[in-house]
Amino acid sequence: MIVIGIDPHKSSHTATAIDPATNTDLGSIRIDATVAGYKAMIAWAKAWPERKWALENAEGLGHHLAQWLLVLGEVVLDVPTTATARVRQLSRGGRRKNDRIDAAAAACVAVLQGDARPVDPEGSADVLALLDERRTNLCNSRTRLVNQLHALLRQLLAGGAPTSLTATAASSVLRGFRARSEIDRIRVGLCRDLIADIGRLDDRLTDNGKQMTRALDEHGTSLRGVDGIGPVSAARLIGRTGRASRFATAAAFANYNGTAPVQVASADSNRHRLSRYGDRQLNSALHTIAMVQIRMPASAGRAYYDKKVAEGKSPRAARRSLKRHLSDHVWRIMIADEKRSHRQRAKEPASAA
């Protein structure tokens, strides 16, 4: 099995073929990042019928090429840039860097180091990730517009408008105002423009929520059965996690999302501190779920929180324990959903036959 390492760039890609048995460079090709270039690379690679591809940063600049190769039935591995940098640093020549060296390093890492992971075809989890990113951008835009509207209303009205401001509430506030100067008329006009923009964003957020619900139904997740997890939280958890089975254990997932505590560097201390690493978006989602469950007296999360407080933990430490507990619970649910999805796909050909 020949391994073809690829160093992707925005306008070009460099591929290097490596024989894993002898670690020999068998050849290299540089192509433009176009479909015609992809076809030329496949024609070049036909010299090795048994092959697999190792792309550096397959979720970044190599994303389009990786998905194109998967459609053709090729085996594609994702190699992190940190792993190729480590191979480069330890190899002969020190820290030399060029496209051919990077491509060969990606192949070597995939074969010898075990740092590569298989690339999966895009599916419902990728749809949820796109919808979650879109929702985040819409919410940020809406917050900025609402802040601008608040600033203008403070200049028009004594005390301004209520903190929780909607397009409808702002319109009713302006309805009773009479501008007495040219500058106030300009402010009123700007307020009406901002109200219209906020209304349009609200409509898009509503549509985004409906798309999330449909995508979650297609994904077939059980996460929404957990207290505190609605469509938005479930979409973020799935979209940011991707394939849950890529984490070997619940502890690995907790380390990835930043809920695993870090031991204080002391020989005789059992104290731990909050991890500042990990996916902060996932961490934020788990924090929101934990806070919602704490405020629900009948929830399992509140019972767990009360148990930790009774054991002598501070409220803050109890919340952190609950977040870690929820991380483990969410990982187990996503693993179960993934296994159920695999079983259903396995039955489809038999039922079709």
C-alpha cells in the first residue's frame, strides 16, 4: 500500500508518493487547485493501484480535495499540521520547509506515527456545524444592531429603552415620540432603519432554527431528550464534535471540550484547576446546559449538583463537576446514536435486496 502525502495550498497542491516499507520517495507532482488539476493527480497516482492519501489539514485548505477524493472511493487520512512539523523538526535537515518536504512528512506521519485519522464524507453533522456557525454570525450582527439602537434611543428619550429590546418594542417606543429638531429627525430615521434590519435578522434566526430542527431529525439524535438541551444546543454539540467515536474515551472528549480539570503542579497536592484549553464553543454549550439543569429542581443535573455541594464542594466546584458529568453523558449519547445509525445503514442493503 503506497501512501501519497499532500501539502495543500489555496491555489496549488503538492503530492508525494512514499513506499512505507522502505520510506522511499517514489515521485512527486504539483497541481493547480482545480478540478482539472485533481484529475491530473489521479492519473499520476494510477501507477500505484493500492494507495491511500494523507492530507495535511484536511479540514482546512485540503477540505475540497479530500471530499472530492472520497467521492471517487479513495481512502483519505487527515494529518494535523503539528504532526508534520514534528516530523520535519526531527528529520535530517532541521527545520527546512518546502511543499515536497511537507507532503512527504504528511505521508510519513500517516504511516508511521499513527497521528492521522480517517476523513469521513460530509453528512448531517457538517450541516449542523454550518447552521450553528451561521446562527452565531446572525446573533452577533443582531447584538451589534441592538446596541446601536439603544445608543440612539438614549439620545432621543429620557432613560432610553428597556434592556431587553425587540423590533416590536422599539417601534412602539418611537411611535409616541415627536421629533422637534433636524438632528432628532435624523436619529428617528436611523432608528427605523435599525428596527427594520433587526426584524430581518429575527426572521433569519427563525428560519435557521427550523433548519436546525429538520437537520436534527435527519441526524436522529437523542440529545434533545436531555434536560436543558434544545435544538440550538444539540446542533452545536453535534456540529462541533463531529464523529463522536473519534474520541476513544469520555475522558478524551472532556479534554477536547475543556471540562476535564487540570491538576495543580504540586507534588503533595490533589487540587485541580479549571482547564483553559479545549473547544470553547463546546465548553460554552455544556456550561449553558449545566446552568439550566441547576435551575430545574426536578432535573438529574440539579440532584447531581446538590450531591456535590453536600459532599463539601463549593457551588463553583459543584458546577464544574456537573459540566464534566454532562460531558460524559453527552458523549455516551452521541456514541449510542452513531452505533444506531451504523446498524440502520447496514440493514438498508438487505431490505433493498
